[in-house]
Amino acid sequence: MSASMFGYYSDLALRSFKRNKALTALMVLSIALGIGASMTTLTVFHVLSGDPIPEKSGQLFYPQLDPAGKDGFTAGEEPADQMTRYDAEALLREKRADHQAMMTGGSVGVEPQRSGMDPFNADSRYTTSDFFQMFDVPFLYGHGWTPVEDEKHDRVVVITKALNDKVFGGGNSVGKSLRLDQHDFRVIGVVATWHPTPRFYDMYSDHFGDLEQVFVPFTVSRDFDMSRSGSMDCWDDHKDNDDPEGQTGVNSSCTWIQYWVELDSQSKVDAYRQYLMNYSNQQRAAGRYERPTNVRLRNVMEWLDFNKVVPGDVKLQLWLAFGFLLVCLLNTVGLLLAKFLRRSSEIGVRRALGASRRAIFMQCLVEAGAVGLAGGALGLGLALLGLWAVRQQPASYAALAHLDLSMLVTTFVIAVVASLLAGVLPAWRACQVAPAIQLKSQ
């Protein structure tokens, strides 16, 4: 269809809209309601199911072992979600991956040196040096620490831009002292804006919440017995009582450490999986493991899917919204059919004057597409209103419900495509009008 013909059909569609304002308004409203509902839920689903680190999600893997005792054992069940400190430190020492990091979450007391500012608590991450390189953490000032500082138990800290603005006024704070839990730390890096959504590296805290503000070497966090948070599963209380550090000790029978590795090829993935199996066999032979070898190695998206990051109610709402859109489209089909067939005499005259069935079909489709475009514009407004309502909810992901550029484009694409599909049957029926019968009836 040429540009001139498209312009001609668009002009005819506009005249038709003016002649049938009430019917046109009903069709636009029907499309808009379906689009508004579906785009609200689709945007929420898009935010929650997105790839938090697309450039590396296929190279980052979460290993799982099964160190628990025989009590409660069921063949074929999933291994532990986290690692014991003993296993995590053993794997870290052996360095079989390109990069590896062990970590857990916590909270520290920050004592600002600025006058007039009271002490406050800040979420923290206790981790090892490869964390920053593995997860492509951007730095505004400075850098992360090195394995040497891990081994030396150096009192160094990396903070976020938000904490840097709050405590140091936003300047370059590298080299300055920050007091945490009544101990002085040297700031060596300030993280720039970085907010992977969801926070995939820790599924045991609010993974749609704000980023931790303080990053401390894991070794130092244990030296000072810093407060930790998150899930912990234990199975041998007697053994834990023998460890001076209790449940967080090296020899405790508790899983509470998240462990990530980076592997940049399938051959390395296969080799690391075999390494995990061999390690498990060795630990069972040494008497530490009681269960049969049971390991997992999932990449980022597999790990998110396993943890069902997208809530079930969001998925249900998505299906219901698209079901509602389908009902709206069926309603639009009926309205378009009534509108086109009401113009049978006009169509008959055009056919008698030489217009082909194809031309009539295209004219009707252009009119249906225009309805979809108008419905998409109104539906966009309804979607924005719906997302505003989602942001008022107490859900942890509510604040993330915003329409980005891709969803904006998707709104109009779905609206136009849906209206064109709805217009196919009415347009086909319209182009079947016999001109001779219409002319005789005049």
C-alpha cells in the first residue's frame, strides 16, 4: 500500500469517526481498558522477571552442596540453598573458577564524624574481594579491596554513593576514616549508582529493596562479630556448641553463606560441576557429609527462576489481564462488524465504481488500526494510573513499577496489533459485500 493510499484511507477513517462518534468512543474505550489492564500487569512482570546483569548472567553460577545429616533426608530433594562457612572457605581457597566470592548480609552501626549527625544503622554486605569484579560493580571513587587485604584482615570498607553523600558530603572520601561498630575503617572505594533488580546475589533478604550501603571484608566481619541477617539452617546443635564462634563458626553445622563463581565457557562449567561432585565425595569419605552426592550449579536466570522471584499472584494477574484484553477485543470485533456492515451501501457504491475487495479490506484495516492507536494512547494513561496504584501498595517491589521505553513502545504495538487482529473478520465481511445487491436496494 502506497503512502498516498494510506493517507487517503486515514482520511476516510477520520471522517467515519466523526460520523459515528459514540460507536468510535466505545471501541476506543474498549481497547484502552484492555491495554491499560494488560500493560499494568505486564510492566510489573517485566520489572520482576528481568535479567539483573544481562552482560554476565550466563557466566555467573550459584553452586549448591548437601552437607546436612541423614535426619529428614529424602532421595532426590534439592540440596541446601546456602553453604556452610567451612565449605565456602575451602572452595574459595582452591580457586577452581575464574572468580569466586563468598558473602552474607548484615547490619552495622555507623558513627558519622560530621557534627550534628547521630549514629545510625546501615545494611551491609560481608564478602570477599572478587565480589566487585564478578558483578561489574561501578566505582565513583577508588576501587574494591584485593585478596591480600582479605588475608591480612585489613579494616577497609567500600561504601555507596548514597552513604558517601550522607556522611562525607559527596566528595572523594577515599582514604578517610569511617567508624563502624566502634571500629575505625579506611574507605577505599565509593560505589556509583548500581542497583541490580532483583538483587540476585542474595535471595535471603529483600531482593527488591535498596542496595547495601556498606561492604566489609568477610574476614573482618567475623573478627568483630558483626551482626548478620538472612536465612540460617542448622542440623547439629551439639557440634555448634563446640565452636567458639557458635553457629557462624568455621566448624558449625549451619548453612548461611551465599557463594558465587564466574565461569566463562561451557567446558569450565562442566569441569566445575565435576569438581563439586568430587569435593562432595571427599567430604563424605572424611565423615563430614552423610548424604549421597547431590550438587547443583545454576546460572543467574536459572537461580531466579528456581527461587520463584516473580510472585505467583503477579503471574495470575498477568493471565487475568490478558484474558480481559481478549474480552475487550471480542467486544471490539462486534462493534467493528456492526459499523462496517452498516456502511454496506457505501461499500457497494465504491465496489461498483471499481474499488477492489483488497482496497476495501485495507481501508477497513486502516480504520481498525486507527482505533487501536487511539485506544493505545488512552490505555497508556490508564496503565500509568494503574502503575501509580501499584506503587501505593506495601509490596517490596511496588516502588519499581515504572513504565520504561520498551514498555511504552510495547503498549502501542500491542494496541495496534490487537485492533488489526480484531478488524480482520469485520474487514473480510465488509469486502464480501456484493455491489449489485446494494445498488438494487437503493
